[in-house]
Amino acid sequence: MITLSISGGDSIQIDFPEYNYTTTSHLAISITKTMAGYKIWDNGISNDYRTCSIDRFYIDSTQSKSIDDFILANRGENINLVLPEGSGFFPFAPDKGDYGTFVVKIIDRKFGQFDQFSRYSKSLELLLVTPPSYEFPEISQQGSFQIGSVDGLLYPQLGIDVETQYGIGTGISYGGDAYSVDIKRNVYTAEFTQQCNTSLASYLMAFITGATGRDSDITVVAPTNYYLFGIQNGSSGTYTCKLTQSVIECKHVGNEQFEIKIPLWMKAVA
């Protein structure tokens, strides 16, 4: 069970939430889209923060009243969220672990409804203040796709959303004459949901949000028939990429199943 406590004060225990809770990593990077690609400024990893949106705790009336009373009595306070080792609940993504004491703030909550089975649904949004120390698991590879330093990833099973922005702009005058400005450069982006087991999700989140990801060039190695950035850029290749968004989402969808949204701009291909 989860223990929520205030240092030197109240504590309660509640059941673990259902799957499909989402961790959002808010990177302190500023991204500007241009006709020639993307420019990124890093405002410092120390300014990043993470939130966890828990859609549903499915709890009985006793636990429901306990959590309501605890939240109302301690609103605005730092709260210790204590998880037993091997809990399987990764509130702030697998790279932050599933055991130990997380110091958090509750930044939003919905008290939910009572149903015909005498159960209540609750939702919470948490802000990570301080994580516990965590030892990463040994990697268990699933495929042959590589993002940065993380190898052994699956082909994106939910597909790849590829977009091309051609570096030409055309205007039409009152007389119907067309004129164009062509910078001879196209911008290719891809967005996909990377499905991972716990070990790969741990390393992938750590890489993307860490010092060697974020605003840096990210090397992506795609095997044959991936067409990562569309047919114009080949079915396979080694791509030099950058992130196109400063928000990275990681959803825990089932046992040993995580989904991480990856948004990339192709800077070059070899």
C-alpha cells in the first residue's frame, strides 16, 4: 500500500492506483521553430520539474474519507509519499523508481463519485519535490531500434506521425501572378509513442531528460523498413535529431508496459 504522511504529523495508507497514470517531465528548455528547423536554449536541468496525473484510485468508503480528510487537513504542505520496495508504482516515471520516500505536493484533486459496488473513484495530480535514490535495473532488450544511448527498443507499435515542411513560400498578387521564395531546405519531423518495458523506459526517460538529451543532438538508429522520417529519407539510417517539444509524457499502461511520447526533428541523416 501507499503511505502518505506529514513529517511529525498525520499519516494514512491507501491502495495503489489503477494503471494509465501519466508522468509529465517539464524540461526547462525553450524551443523555437524556424524555416530551417528548430533552435533550442537550455535554461538549466535544475529548473526542470515533474508531475504525476493519477486518473483513478478505486477505493472503498473508509479509504476515501481518510484521503479526503488528509488532503484537506494538510493542503499546501509537503507530503511524504512512501512506497515499499517492488511496489510497481512509478509515480514520476521508471527512472525515479518505485520505492522509497518521495516528497511531493498535491496540486490538484477530484474527490470522485460513489458507485453501485460501494467504491469511490479518486484522481490526484502530484508535483515532485524530492525523489529518493534509485538503482536502475539491468536492461532487457525488446528490439533493434536505438534512441541516443538506449538500444534494444521496439519499432513504434502505434505508428509514426511524419510531417514535412517544405522551405518554400508562395504568394499571389492581385493580378494573379505567383512569386516564391525558396530557401532550398525542408524540415522533417516525426512523433511516435515508444512502448517499453520497465528497464528500457527507465534509461530512455533518463536519457531524454538528462544532460545528453534535452537540447543536445540525439542520434537515432533505425533498421530497415522503419521509414522514421518518411520515404524521402530512406527506410533506415542513422539520424541526427533534436527534440521539438519541452514536455515529455510517460504513461504506465500495464505491468512492465510504458508508453513514452517522442517528438523529433531530423537535423541530418547518414
